[in-house]
Amino acid sequence: MSQGYAIELYFDPALENQVLKAWNVLARRQISTQLIEIESRPHITLFSSPFIDPAKLETVVKSFASKQEPLPLSFSSIGSLSSDNNVLFLSPTPSMSLLQFQSQLCDAMRKEGIEIAEEYRQDSWLPYCAVAQEVPRTRMAEAFCVLRDLKLPVTGYVMDIGLVEFSPVRELFSFVLGNSVEA
């Protein structure tokens, strides 16, 4: 049974491998294996909703992606979300291009009558790439130390945009930025 849908940005292979390296180190140390277990892929979430019509969204996302170019991205800091999930993440250096990308996507979805939740609105959205979920409180400091060994910043490009259903994660479609051919 689906818990929801998310529009996600995906990275070039080298940047994706840097994030996967963090996932694997945390898994080997038995700090967090959640993202691997749910078969996620390194990403930044642009939008999420428990209810959405994937077919309607596919048209919007495909058209939007064809008009975009790959975005430069630099993960420069480590953070955590204060929630029940104890999420650790890599935070991208804020850039106008990333913020405008997300804002323009939300505008395109609104024009199609898709409601944008408060946390994904322009003045509320927090871009991040999760590297661990459900980290035990007693192991948060250790997890931060592991992530500090990543030698930030790690840089690369956002290359694709896709829609997933979760959980477990199942990609419904994805498109290469600047290209109208399906990824």
C-alpha cells in the first residue's frame, strides 16, 4: 500500500556514488540501513504528497524537465531534522538556480491544479539529501563524525527528475534534464 509520492532530483554518477559511500559506511557501522532497505536512491525531494495522480504529474514533469538544464550542486554541510525519524542529511550550498528550479516546478504544478503543501512552498522548502534515517539518539554523535570524514564539499550535477511511490521506493518515471526522452 502506497504511503505517498515524491518528485525527486537525481545526481550524476560520481556525486551519487559519494552519497552511497556515506550510506554504506553508516550501514557497515550498523548506525542506519533504512535508506538501503527501502531501496531509495540518493536524491533531493522537491515535492511530496500522499495523494497524487501520477499520469497528470508525468505530463507536467516531462514538459518541465525538457526546458531545464543540469544543475550544478555542491553538498557543503551536514545536518539533522528534529523529528521522530532522526534523519541525517547532506545540505546543498544554497543557489538561486536550485531554489528557482523547485519554485518553477511548483508553479507548473499549481497551474495544473496540484496543491503544494506548506513544506514545499518557496519560502519553506529545505533542500537536503538524506544519508541516514531512524538513527538511534545514542548514535547521532558517532554518525555525525562518520559523515565529517566525507571531506566536504562534494560537488556534481543534478541530471534527472523523477516520481517515486513509497514505501518501499518504486520509481514510476524519470526524465533527463534538458531532454524530452525518458531516462
